[in-house]
Amino acid sequence: MLVFHVSEFTKNTEKVFNAALTNEVIIKNNDGNSYKLLPMEQKGKSPFDNIPRIKLDITTQEIVEILQECRAGI
């Protein structure tokens, strides 16, 4: 965890933003309040990118057919 005072943050904004990509960053102001800086998801990345993939010997058409059969039974 990295802690920056608000004055240091305003002088080194880019440095603090870059640090927040790999560390938890806390910014403290003069009133004693603290704020956590979190990076937003980068544009173009899928929320499914971190899900492990498995290799199945099945075609897209077979998956569609299985889903259609399941839905027809409901």
C-alpha cells in the first residue's frame, strides 16, 4: 500500500496514477480524510479475460443444438 498526501498527489499525478495500476494507493488530505485510488478497467478488455479456458471437442453448432433441446424441454 502506498500513501500520498494530497499535495504530493497534485505535484506527481501521473506517478500516483501509474502506481495505482499495481498497488493500493491511499491519498490523505489536510482534514485527515483518506481516499483509495482504484484503476478502472482498461478499455477493450473483457471481464471474461481472467476466466480460465478449457478445450472441448465440441462445435458451436453442437452447443446451439444442446441449448435448443434444453429450452424445448421447459
